[in-house]
Amino acid sequence: MILDTCLIESILSLPVGTFFNTPKKTFILTLWKKPAGQENTRQEHPVFAYLCSSIGENIDTYRFDLLENDLHAAVDLYNIYKVNRESPVALGAIQADRRAKLLPICRFAPAVSWNIDEDWSDQEKVALGIKKEDNIMSLDEFQNFISGLVSDIEDFKEAVECLKRTM
């Protein structure tokens, strides 16, 4: 229904916890209703997509202001794009921002996930600081890591026993 009756202008991916006490991933979806008589016509322009990892405040109970604010950058870039979709300046600005992409409308088929986070590779997300780099260990490295943990736990256990004797 959305594809038939609306133009999909933008989708912004927000960080988990953007809305206080909501531990779910959230998005902003910008739609325009198609003019009368143009329902069921195919959208020609791509969808502006943006990954935000900062919204200008801490994402905790205190909500202190932060200087970093990807949301403002996303809105500014989207406004440049929507005014003139063909402008080399607008298209260049989008290409220069690693958090922004123009996704073809065919990417938003009814039976396909509309989660735009999937349109960035893990490497791109690591470069943006959205995802931590995977730490892959060999079996020998993992065994050494576990041995180190066991040793640390034994040391802590010994320290607790010493504290108990002094009390």
C-alpha cells in the first residue's frame, strides 16, 4: 500500500535508545502522498538513507547534550537532496558522506526487509564507529584466552579469601 499510494523520500536509522526507555531500533520514514490519479505509478527517484549513531544527547537516563549530532547532518543533507535531486552538488555531498546513501526504489519491495542498516557492510559500519570490529581467534588463541581467564578468576578467588581472613 505504501509503494502504491506514497513516495518514499527518506529513511533515517536511529541508534537504539533514541526514544527514552525504548530499547528497540527505530527509524524515521518520510513519505509524501502521491497526487490524485498518480496512485500505482512507479516512483522514479531513489530513497535518501542515513545511518545516525548520535542524536545530540547521551542515550541514557541523564540525556546530557553532546556536540556530535548525526541527526542534524542527516536532515541538512536530505534538505539539499530534496530541493534538487539531479544537482551534482547535492549528489556529490551525499557521496562524500559515508553515512548517506541513495537507494533505488526497487530495493523496497513488499516482501523484502526495509531495514536500511543492511545496506552498509560490516566494514563500513566499523569505519563509522557503529559496530565493533570482530575479534576472530584461532582455537589455540581461544584456549590461551580461556586459560588466562581461569587464572585471573583463581587470583581473584585467592584475594577474596585473604580479605575474609582479615575481617
